[in-house]
Amino acid sequence: MILQLDLLKQLLATPSPSGDEAATATLWREYATTFADEVHADVRGNSVAILNGGSLRILLDGHIDEIGLMVTYISEGGFLYIAPIGGWDNQVLVGQRVVVQGRNGVVRGVIGKTPIHLLKGEARDHVTKVEELWIDIGASDKAEAQSLVRVGATAVIDTPVLELPHGRLAARGLDNRIGAFVVIEALRALAQERPHATVAASASVHEEIGGAGARAAAWNFNPQIALVVDVTFTTDDPSGDKQQWGEVSLGSGAVLSRGAANSPVLFDMLCEHAERAAIPYTVQVTAAYTGTNADVIHHSRSGVATAIISIPNRYMHSPSEMIQISDVEHTVQLIAAFVRSLPDEPDLIPH
């Protein structure tokens, strides 16, 4: 199966911070209508595509939102003050170009900070706080800025997709547009060779601010099994901590999580299936909390057997997150083959 990488690049090029995923979700749904039996959106903003089949119900979840910023105040000089949406390293924000959700379309600006020349003493080594930053959209005063942007507008870093050697891509928003891309490509693969189960792919919203989207999607679809696709930290860069995060590198294949919200039954089944099919994978431990939508999905209703399958990602929560396409291909391959292999009534109870 050839991945539709043009779709991925379109998803990455469309700014959609958490709470404003409509533009990206529309692209995702339009693509899903070409092969899914049902495609819909819900009041939270989730997009769901379904292949109808048997009584076994399987949810494939990948969140489509990204970290961003929200305008909290517009000064007399026309500068936009901001609050973070999701987990930012504030040092990453300094000097970045941004896309702001304007009243009548996109407004571009830059993130400003006091120049190093004007900082004295300890202030030069001071860790920047987000309250010390602002967005400059070139407005001459408050009235002009307010005519373009309102308080509560969202913004994201403005960076293009960069294609690198060895099938590597760098972009903002790979956490977790790549997961939303994987689940819809896995559903497309399943549409070409149907499983017995009824399978839903969900491009969920609000993962970066608590997982409300996935909570609603899981409650509505009521699956017995959920496969959550997200990204995870690589340990192959100079700062990689293998003792903490295990051996995860670009090109090492899908990453299967063990512990916390993960079903031990599904974990063993996925490992065994990957080994039989010669699909490369690595294992990562999530001892207490996964930080993914699995944390809200696994206890939906009376409980859902849940597994996390991750894409290795360098430089997470930065404007230049990096993944390798072969890892995406292997993850799609593993999910589709695994779903097709399931019997109508798999034994999901740990023994």
C-alpha cells in the first residue's frame, strides 16, 4: 500500500491549535469519504470514519490538534499578549513567526521579547516566561490590532514542512497529525481487504489539553478494543536517555507501550503479530501515566482493552518535530494486519 503523503503534507500545512481543529478536520473527513462507509463530525469537533462489519468494535484513535497559543490581551500599542495551549518549552517560542486566527482569515506575526542587549545581570541567564513574550502583527495601535484579531484568538508557529534524507520529515504539528494520518491510512488499508469487525478511525481533538475529544469519541462508538496512535520520544539524538525512555530511534518501526492504560493482552498480541509478520518494533514502558488519549479511553463505560502504538519523534513540541516515513508505513501495516487477524470474539481478559 502506498501512503498518501500529499494528504499528510496538507494536514501539516494547515494550522489547527487545540480548540480550533476545523480546517484540518475538514481535510481528513473529505479524504475519508472516498472509502469509508460513514463519515461524521461530533459536537466536540472529532471527525470519525467507520467501516461497517461484525459485532466486534475497534476504535483507531489519533489526535489531530497541536499545541498553540491564545491571545489574552491587546495592548495600547497593538501587541498581542498570549497564554500557552498545551505544554510549551517557552525558550522555543522566542523569535518565532506565527499564524494567528484573525477575524477575517489568517494574520501573520512574530513573537517578540526584550533584546539581549537590553538585559542586564541575571536577566541574561533568566529562563523566559510566556508572560514576557508578545505577538507583533505590525499593527500601529490597539484599534488596528483589534480590527484584525480578537482576544481568545489562537495561534501556531508558522513553519513549512521540511523533507530530509532517508524519508524523514520535519514540521510542527507532527504531534499528532501523524497519528491522525496513520489511523485514516490504516482504515483505507482495511477498506481494501475488509476485516470481520466494525472499525472506526477517529481524528480526536483536545488531547493536548486533557483528552476531552477522545473521551467523547470512545463513549459514542463504544468499542471493545482501542488502538491509540501517538508519537513518542526518540533516544537516538545527543540528549537521548535510554535508561529512562528505552531504545527508540527513527527507523526502528512502531513503538509498543507496556504498562498503565495498555491492555497486557493486546500488548502481547501485537508483539507476537509483529514478530510473525517481520514488522520492526520496539517496546517502551509507561509505568503510571501514558500522556495520550489512552488515559481517557481505557476506562470508558465498563472498560476498553487499549493499546498505544507510537511513531518515534525527535524534538517533540517544537517547530521542527521529526519522523521517518518507514516508521509510519510499518505502523499502518501492523494495525491493518492485526485488525484483520482478530476473531469475532477475542479473549481480552488478562490471565
